[in-house]
Amino acid sequence: MKDKILKWNDVLNFANNGNPAPDRRVEKKDEEWRQQLTEEEFYITRKKGTEARFSGEHCSRYEPGKYGCVCCDNELFDSGEKFDSGTGWPSFTLPIKENAIKYHKDGSFGMIRIEVMCNVCDSHLGHVFQDGPQPSGLRYCINSVSMKKID
Ligand SMILES: [Zn+2]
């Protein structure tokens, strides 16, 4: 993300008008995901669940490195964009690159929110909000369970 900083308008544009093309695609049936994932991973990533606040192992860790999709290893976030939002979920200001993430308008619970998913396998990651730190102003609020630490 060195070349371009995503802003809220870019997020809305992706959600409304279509997402950037992913580098590759991984598509599996629920039964296949169920075999590969733990019960909790399956529930959160494939059934759009949410882990309990402050429960995740990545919540308060800031070691350098990258975070990948627990389902397909797609690189999602770099620790350099991680910040302490105080929400109890791992929070990032930007994805590792523009086409790592896809955005979807989520009208559940009577609110319009922007859901963020892995752009390779459609794994549910969390939501993005417009109250993050500058310069992006974005706060990606992500379930720890959806991610694995890479390197
Ligand atoms: Zn994925």
C-alpha cells in the first residue's frame, strides 16, 4: 500500500460498484472447509460469526510480521498497520494491498456496515469503519480467528 492510501470513499466505491480483482481464487464447499478448519474457525470465517472481545490471540500482539487468511493463506495485513483500538479485536488501518480484501454492504442487526472478506476465498474477516487513524482514517476490525501469523 505504499503507492496509494485507501480512504472511506474507496471502500464505499468497492462495496457499491465492485471489488478489485484478486490475484487468485480459492473456492471450496462447506464440507471441505469443515474438514480443514476448527469448529470456531469455520463458524467465524464461513458463517460470518464474531469472536468475543479480547478473546483473540492476535488482539494485543504487535510483533513484526504479516497476517494471512486462516482459510487460504492470502496475505491480508502487515503488523506495521496494526494499532490498539481498544475494541478488543485486532485493528488495522490498511490492508497489505488493495486487492487483498473485498467489501460487502452488510445490513444485519439493523445497521448498514461494510463487511470485509478475504478476496481470494470470501472468508469473513470482520468490518471496516471510518474512525481509524490518519492518513487512511480507516479501522479494519478483524477477528483474530480469521487470521494466522505468517513469518
Ligand atoms: Zn482467504
